[in-house]
Amino acid sequence: MNDPELSALRQVAANEVLFHPGTWGGPAGYRWSGPDGTEAGLVPQRETDVFDRLATLGLVRTARRLGPLDRPLVLTPAGTATLAGPLAAAA
């Protein structure tokens, strides 16, 4: 696991990332979460690629929610274990 991946895991753990599913006309993709939990801006492409990789590895997922609202990105049990592991502690 590299530094950008560990940083992204920490951002997810801190509830800083949302996923917009693309309903109601907006483009699908990751968004930053503001202090009140609402969308606060688009995540840059290089960081989007990191979140996609973490999702592919099964370390993060979007929270289940009904409706068109942005969904928080959350750690999976594997993501939590990775973040608590020795590699994360050393970084």
C-alpha cells in the first residue's frame, strides 16, 4: 500500500468523501464532504483513481442509501484492518 492509498483510506475513515451516483442529471463520481456532510466539491482525477483502486481491492464501498442523494464512502472490514495494520502505523 502506497502513501496516496493510505491517505485516501484515512480520508474515508474521517467521512471526507462522498460518491454521487449520477442520478438527477449530475455526473457520477467522488465528491468531497463538507462539515455538514453535504457535497463540497469534486475530487480531482488523480485522487478519484486512488478511490477506484481502493474500491476494486474491497477496502472501501459506498454506503447503502435509498434515493438520489450522495452516498458516503465507507471502509469495509478489510479497509479498517488495513488502516489499523502495521504498514499504516508506520506511514
